[in-house]
Amino acid sequence: MLIRNLDDIGHKQSELVTTWISERMKNTHVVANNPLMAKCAKSTRRDKDYADVDQHLKVVKSEYVLKSVLVRNDKGKDLSIFITNIWLLSLSKHRY
């Protein structure tokens, strides 16, 4: 009986983790498909769009209740100017 209960708990935990990961992936796709993120992949602090991109990432961080946001370009390089405190947003599947 105890083994069966532990097995049931293990399956439930697995389902919870799978659901959590799926939700995070959906969040990532929503953010990455935002046209503003195309600017992010090429932006520097001197660009006029930098403030808009930075503000957008702060809103993402706040709305999704994240500790931090880390943006990577299509080559997998961290765009450290946009590290907003480590949620990974990969732009590698998007063509900009």
C-alpha cells in the first residue's frame, strides 16, 4: 500500500512539473513572438528603442512573476544589456 501511494505521488509530481514546463514554454513563445523582441535582438543602449525594449522586459518580468529575464540572440549569445535580474528567452527559432 505504501509503495503504491508513493508511486501515485511520484506520478502526480511528474504531471505538475510537466504542466509547469509547458506553461513556461507557452509564455516564452508569447514573448518571443512580440515584434518588439526583434528590436531586442539587435538593440544597444544607444538605440532609441532601447528604453521601449527594456520597459517591455520589465513588464514581462512583473506580469509573469519572474525573478529575472535573460535574453539570448539567434546565435545563443546572451544579450547582457537586457538581463533584468534567470528566465531564458531564446530567440533562436525566430528570424529577425
